Amino acid sequence: MGITNATLGALNAVSPEFSVSDNNFDISIYGTFVGTVSIQRKYAGEADSEYRTVEAVTAPAERYGEVAGNWVYRAIMTAYTSGSAKIKFVN
């Protein structure tokens, strides 16, 4: 099982990348924050400019997913006013 944690507390703060290969995964976004956290992904081997937003959230959220292939995920604070969003990726 892989776990990646991050705290995003500024505009454009980015989590470490989290790799998922043909597997299930969970994403937890929690904490007290005013802003938008975007969950992004790209196919393994693509350039960082290829990240695309899968979902944007403005409040704590729990997400579960299943993927085929080799994907790399990250979270980025795309709008920020205050507080800190905590991110946990698990697979």
C-alpha cells in the first residue's frame, strides 16, 4: 500500500506526485480552508504540462477511484484565501 500526504496552505501549493497502476485508490481532502483544491492527473511518462484537472473541490471531500494503466496524480491549490487543506492519497 502506498500513502502520500501533503498540506496545501498557499496559492499554487502542490502535493507530491502519487502513482497509481491498475489499481483502486482513495483521496481524502480535509482540514479547514477557504480555497479550491484541484485533483489532477497525467499518464505516467507525460510532461507536467499534460496534467489535467479531474475534479475541483472547495470543501473537505472523500473520493474513491479505479484506474487502468499507469497514472500520476497530484493536488494543487488553484484558488486560496485562508487555512490549510490536508491531502491523503492511498492505494
